[in-house]
Amino acid sequence: MASWPIKVVLSIWRARRSRQRSPYGELADQGNARHMVSWPIKAALAVWRDDRSRPCSPYGEMTDQGHARHMAIWSIKAELAVWRAGQVGSNFGLPRVTVDGWNVGKPFSCFVKESRAMKGVQNSYTFCFLLVFVVLILVHPALSIYFNILSSTESLTISGNRTLVSPGDVFELGFFRTTSSSRWYLGIWYKKVYFRTYVWVANRDNPLSRSIGTLRISNMNLVLLDHSNKSVWSTNLTRGNERSPVVAELLANGNFVMRDSNNNDASGFLWQSFDFPTDTLLPEMKLGYDLKTGLNRFLTAWRNSDDPSSGDYSYKLENRELPEFYLLKSGFQVHRSGPWNGVRFSGIPENQKLSYMVYNFTENSEEVAYTFRMTNNSFYSRLKVSSDGYLQRLTLIPISIAWNLFWSSPVDIRCDMFRVCGPYAYCDGNTSPLCNCIQGFDPWNLQQWDIGEPAGGCVRRTLLSCSDDGFTKMKKMKLPDTRLAIVDRSIGLKECEKRCLSDCNCTAFANADIRNGGTGCVIWTGHLQDIRTYYDEGQDLYVRLAADDLG
């Protein structure tokens, strides 16, 4: 449909080329979609320029620059003016206007005058205008109509090569193959990023074995069918007898949703891809628990860079009194984020000073979840679990074609691996050996400790008396594993210390929130595990000791 009106305009122009040779011949033969859109516009301009007897166009410099957006808007206005002039049969001019900063102030009466270039097509003004309009609407990026909705009567197929494109032209949904695979997947990727970047895959663990696949809405569900019409993926919803039809829509933020056709409210989504992430967390996605439904949204890495099937590594939230995220390998904990301290997770190197990004962790009766959003939409950012076991923050700025690795966690595998030093010991990257016993503790097995196997940790020199005990202050620490922690956000540090001393099982305490000088109280009642020091981050941890070990 896009090429047909182009060819018609081309034939009209060629009918006049006996009078003027077009400078656009090579361009028209290139077959490049973007150039093919602007070429008919330039060809029409060449015909118009044929009559030089009254050179009154103010667009000479502009049209030569080939700027797609200005050319598109100007051409529509020019053809519209010509068409209107033909209808009234008199010289008709539009008022002075400005298009994207370009002054197009001269009236358009110059277009209406008789010229040899326009003979034979004066009665085709309406037709020509519609042709240019259709061309621009169908294929011109500046004026495109984005097909982002799949109705209950439509389908996407591999052979049809149709995709859904989000408003804003940021995300695209369709079928794809990886570089060395013959298997097909339904997924979402960044549309404008130079290197194809996938952010969601529907059938990652059940690919299409042949190049035949269909996505459609069936029985109030999204269904992906293979060559034998067998379902390989579905939204799998159980619903009542709804009266209104459902549609699937790719939103501007990359969320693929299914909803009633007459309900655009986010609270009314019947299903959304944001609830079922693969390896990537996009802005406005949530990572963690929806307590109303019991859904835990977590990330799972690709098997490798060319295989989107579920890999060994995942990133999950453990919902407890002081929630934390864990990086897991085959279900076993290998890294801990540390608890949310009101600003960030204490074990994740997020930078809160970025002007274009805001982080948030919500903990209430409805959800416990982490999210982030962009304050400048010209920047792209995403969190990803890599196939080799890292949580990565990747960013892309407008002038770049490649993603920048902003940070990666674990930062230091010597100290960031889970429980690397054992109980009551902490890891310090500036000491040798790396593992150190907390003040008042000694290695549990000195022989193993000396040969660099500190997993046994440390034990107290003096048992607690529960009456004369005190605390040693450890600065810039990653707080211990919160599995056995108790939280009270209504009290401050002094009251927290008193409460710890009154409980003989309490082994340490700290502020729950570091903002405003510190608020809230966290109390540990068991072994202190997975502690490390930081150079310029971390927070104060108060460890309980017997009186004899306080010196």
C-alpha cells in the first residue's frame, strides 16, 4: 500500500521529465523506506520549481536540506493550499505561519498560476494531496499512525511480518529469531536502539520450531499457536462471561496488556507483561510482591546471549520484616542486596544523584516492591540479570548507539558473595586476609582460617551475661542478613538500644532508615551473617558484646 501511491506520483513526474531532468533518480532507486517517503515530495517540488517566472517560494533552502519532518509538514500545507485555490478558481493564499521554527510566510497564490509543469494535472489537486497524505501517514516516521492494538478479530503472524509499535515509537512487539537459532519467539524490543535489545519474551521456554506462528485472542485469552494450531503460550486467564470484547495493547512504557475494549484504566488490566518479566526490569515495572494476588515478580536470566530460555540465575525478593533481594543460582543464594535503607539497598551501588532517574521501594499492605522511573524520557535505562550472574544497570544516552554498563552487582566477588566469611565475621577488601572477626570474636577454626577457608566464621570470646553487656559500633557496614531480624519503625536509635539490651537473644541493632539522621529500629536475634565494609557507603551497626570484650 505504501509503494503504490509513490509509483503514481513518480509516473506523474516522469510524464514531465522531457522538460526537466529530475535530480532524484538515484534516490528513488535506493529502495530505502525513509528516502522513498521524502522522494515524492521532492519530485513534486521539482515540478513546481519548473516555473521560474515568479520565484516567490520561501522554501528553497529548506527543501534542499532534505529534513524529513519539515518537508512532510510543508508538503501537506502546500498541496492543501493548491487544492483550495483550484476549488475557488482564484488566487488564494494562506496566512503567514511557522512550522517547527521555519518561517513559511509568503502566501501560496504563487502555486496557483498557470505553468507548463502543471498542465494536465490541475484537476488532480485533490488526488495528489491525498496521495502525499497517504504516503506520509503510512511510512513517514514523523507522522506515523502507530498500530499498537490487536483486536479480537486480528492476529499477528510470522509470515505477515506485522508488529505492534508503542506510542512514542520506543518499543516494538513481534516475532524474532536469535542469531544462530531457527526457533521463533514472541517478544518486545527497543525499536530505535541500533543493536537489537530484547526486554521481554513470551514463549522463552517453548519456542516455535518452524517459521509458522500466530498470536491471536481466543476465548478471552492471548494465545500463541504453532504450525499445528497447538498453543505454545497463553495468558491462561479464567474469566466469566464478559459482554465486551477484549483487546491487546502495547503501551508507551513497553507494557503489553490485555483489557476490555471499553476500559483503558490500568486498574482494569486483565493481564500485563509487567507482571511476568523475563530478564529485564524497565522503568515503571515492579520487582517484588503483589500482596493482593500473591504474585512475586522476579527476573530470570537468559541461558546465554543467543538463547532466551530460562538460565541458572534469578533475582528475587524475600518478603520478611526487612525485605531483601537475593541473586540465586539454581535456587541457591549467591548474593544479597542488603535491606532498603530509605535511599537504596545497602548492597547495591545505585547512584541517587542522577537527575534523570528516581528509585523507590514500596512496603505496605498491598505490595512490597522496587521500581524506578525516568524523569527525562530521552534517556533509556534498564536493570538486567545477565546469563553469567550479574545484576546490571544499563543506560543509553541520545548521542550513543551502545548501552553503557553503569554498574554491576556483585561489585567485588571477593566480598559480595553470600556468607563468604561465615558468622560474626566481616569482609574488608583492604585487608589481608579479607575476612576479619568482629571485635570480641575469634576464628572458629584457626587452622582453616589461616589457610584461607573462613566459612566457619567466628565465635565469642566471652558469653553474654544479659545484664552488663554493651555494644561496639561498626561504621560503613552492609547490614547482616535480615532473616532473623525484627523491625520497629516507630522508635529511634536510643530506644532501639534499650530494647536490644532488654532481650537476651538480641545480638545487634541499627537504624532501619538512614534519612534525616536515622530513624526506625532493626534488631537481630541470631547469628550475624554476610557482613562487609564499604569505603564511602554503608551504615552504622551496633554489635552486642560482653563487658570484658568492650575494651
